[in-house]
Amino acid sequence: MRRALAAVTACAVAAALLGAPRAVVAQGDDARSIARDGYIYGYPLVLMGITKQIATAASSSGQFVHMLSGPTPVFRIVVAPNGDTRYSSTWVDLSAEPQVLHVPDAGGRYFVAQVMDAWTDVILDPTPRIANSSPGNYVLVGPNWKGTAVPGQRIVRSSTNDVWILARTRALPDDPPEAITAIQQQYSVVPLSRFGDPSYEPPRGLLREPNIPTGPTPPSIVAALPADVFFQRLAAALEKNPPRPSDGAIVARLARIGVVPGKTFDVPLDAAHRAPLDAGLRDARALLDRYDAPSVPHVNGWRWTANTGRFGTEYTYRAFIAQTLLAANLPEDAVYPETGVDANGAPLTGDRRYALHFDRAQLPPARAFWSLTLYSPDHYLVPNAIGRYTLRDTNLKRNADGSIDVTIQRDAPAGDQTNWLPAPAGPFLVTLRMYWPLAAGIDGTYRVPAIQPR
């Protein structure tokens, strides 16, 4: 029996990786479990593809789109957007040739130029944390590139041909927009064959307000895909962005329901075939909605994100982060403790009033900066009367002893409203961002104070 199963697996792997003809053998509960695991495995790749379609609708490959202001509730291209920085985003294709990313000198301003492969793993992150990371040029190469190194330039290999560059440049409330724009416009991507060619001009960055309604969000689009469409998208994406060697087991299983990299997903979806696949997707979506990574500590109701940006084969965690915190930085660059409950474990709601107190000796351990942002349960900003979505360490009012008291509630508090984080009518979440965290912020030993009901 073991020998027979090994033979089936070997054939499936060969079919998946070599494009050989395949036979669909999984049915019933077997197909259901494969569809569940295949959805979780492929979710980040499919989500990134849809996000790219929406984000690049009016820009060309390698052309940066620079956000001129912070996000508001209508900005829904990515989940959990932050208002601490200004985004500069572009998508590049490495299948034809390498691309050279130029990161400018930020003049002492904090930034992080995050580069992700199509699986959401961070492959490069120039930032002040890394000495001599800017100004600099980085040669981004695809998985099949076999060229020679470029003298004086760093080669960064991506496991996928599709790459997303998302740079964040810190913005302070009193900054003139042109101070940030001057830095943003210096980011560029140039084909390696044209690098150093004075006659070549890279696409000029587009300056854009982020707060333009874009219709359905990428996660909601993926959540609505039927099994046949999801697996069609996954099979097509796997052709351009091939599975990693460590993915052999799941790729072999996917081949058993007809999902093969680069091959059209054309399984006859009669009731017998469709039902278990659709059931598998429902199982996967339910799993992600209730997922709680066991390796992530909980402190005073705050859930910690750990090992973001480098997921390996932790497919469920990777999918969960993609769904709730797409484009999360490496923990060395930023961590995002989040809570949806108060000190008693009751869900946060605009029907109650809350207080959050930070002792002077227990302020968030961040070298760069920290902030508090309020989100809806699906991780988007929610409207409020004064248009305030984030409280930043630089503009929070401190008590005489150096401590900080934050008020979280729906109606405006009496007196000074500097430290008021407006809440919606219903349930909500609060995220604490710490950029360039100290060790206690990375490993979760820093205890974020509990949110106290009043």
C-alpha cells in the first residue's frame, strides 16, 4: 500500500512540475481536504494578483505610485493601512530581465523600502536599521535568472517573477507635502539592460491621493471566488511564479484535483466534483476567520504578530497575515500588536467607553516611532466626526509624570481631546504599531497595557 501511494505521489509531483498529462483521482472527503489546504496554500498568491490588478489599473510596470496623504475609510486596496507613513508602490515583472531598484537618501527621515515576492515574503528591506542601506541600488532577479553579478551592486533573488515594492516614508503632521514628495520621487526601477544608460528615463512616479473609492476589496473578491475560478487563478499564477522546492507535498496534492502549474484548471465540475471543492473552500475560509496562531503570544488581550515576512511552509499563518495584514514588514522593522477585547475579555464596542494608560517606564519600545490605529473588524478604517484614525507618539499629550492616557470612545470627551481615539458605533479593533522595535517589542515580552472599560 505504501509503495502504491508513493507511486501516486511521485506521478503527481512529476505532473505538477513537468507539465505532464494528469489524472484527477481525488474525490469526496479527500478532494475536500485538498481543496481546503490548497486554498490556504494559494491564498496569498491569488490575493496578491488581485491586489496588483486593482493597484496598477492606471499605472505601468515599474512606475511608482506615490500617496500624497494618509488613508481614510475609502482607502481599501490593502487591509490595515497606516497613516504614519506615505506609501510609494510599484509592481515589477522579473521574467524578462532583472530590474534595478534605486533607494534614495531620505535625509534622516525614517523609511523602509519593503520588497516582497508574490507569496508575501520580504526579500529586501532597506531602512535606517540597516547600515549603508541608502542611497543604494539593488538588482532584483527572478528565480530562473542565470546572469553574472554586477560589480558594486547587491543581487537580490526573488523566488517569484512578480515582485511588489512598497516603500513607506514617515510623515509628521506638520510636514509640508513637498518634503516627503521630494524623497518619494527619487525611488525608481530601471531594467538592468538600461541601467547607467543616460538616454533612458524611468517612468516618472504618479502622485495620487489614496482616498479614491475602488469598489470591492481584494480580500472580499477572493472570498467570493467559487472553487473553479480560484483554482484557475492559482494554476495560472503558479506558472509565472513557480512553487518552491519545499512546496512539493502540497503541489503534489493539488495535482490530484487537477491544479497543475501552468495548466488550465479544466476539471469537469459536475455536482460530484464541485461539491467537495466548494466545501473545502468553505472550510478554509472558516479556518482563516477563526485562526489564532499558537506561536503568537497574547498579553493583556493583545495578539502579537511574529515572524511576519518570512513564513516558510507555515501556510495557514501566511494566509492569515495576508488576509488581515497584507504587506506586513519583517518584525525587525515593525510589529503590530492588536486587540479586539478589553481588560475583562469583552469585545470592544462603541457602546462603551475605554481608557488606555501607558506608564512612563512602559511606553512602547520603538526606536523610530509608535502609534495607535482603530479599525473595523475587517481591518479597515472607519469614519468618525473629526477624521482622526490614528494617535501618534509625537502628538500625544503626556501627564506631568511622563505617562500617557488615551481615551477610546464614540462621543467626544469633555475637555482636552488631544488623546481621544474616536470609536464607531459597533465593534472595533485597535492596533499598536512599533517601527524599528527593541527586542522586547519583537519577542512579545513587552506587556501592552490592557484597555480598561470605564
